[in-house]
Amino acid sequence: MSFLGAFRPSSPTFGGLLWKNPWRLSSTRKMRVRQRLRDVDSVIETIKASGVQCRALDRDLTLPKEPDMHSRDKYTVFSPHDKNYRKSVHKVPKFTRKSLRVNPRGF
């Protein structure tokens, strides 16, 4: 098999680093995570004040608010496959759409 011409594979497509995802959250990305958590808290409070009642709202009212969360819980999530059972929140696909505030007991 020869790799000639315009469709010759480059080093990233040939098996190198595919996604340039930093291994550590920067301070601005941490700030955005905290802001998103606060935004979700304000939406939950607004819905609660409007008088709507549903099972999902009752579940969300039991979640900790952003100031009450430890930094470990804000920026990392439980992962059974990762070393030390923790994974950085930006490594989770669609982490802005999921409620990652609750971890298993002990983690």
C-alpha cells in the first residue's frame, strides 16, 4: 500500500494526537463552569418561585448549590475507569447538559 499524492495521511490522522484538549482546566474555563452552575441555580429558583411542581424539580432542589460545592465536585466527576476514580469535567462529552453535581458516596 503506497501513500502518494494529495491523500497521503498526515501524522495526526495516522495515529497521533487527534483532539487538542488540554489536560487541565484554565482559570477562565473554571470561571465559566462556576457561572454555568450559578445560572442553573437561578433557573431552578425561578421555576420554584413560579409554583410549578414536578418530580424533576423536586430532584433538582436536593442538589447542592454552587457555593456549597467543593472544588473537587465542581471541576471533576466520578469515573470508574479513570485513575483515582476522577475525571476532569471538560473530558466528559456534553458536560454542560448533564447534572454532574452528585457523585457516589465516598467519591
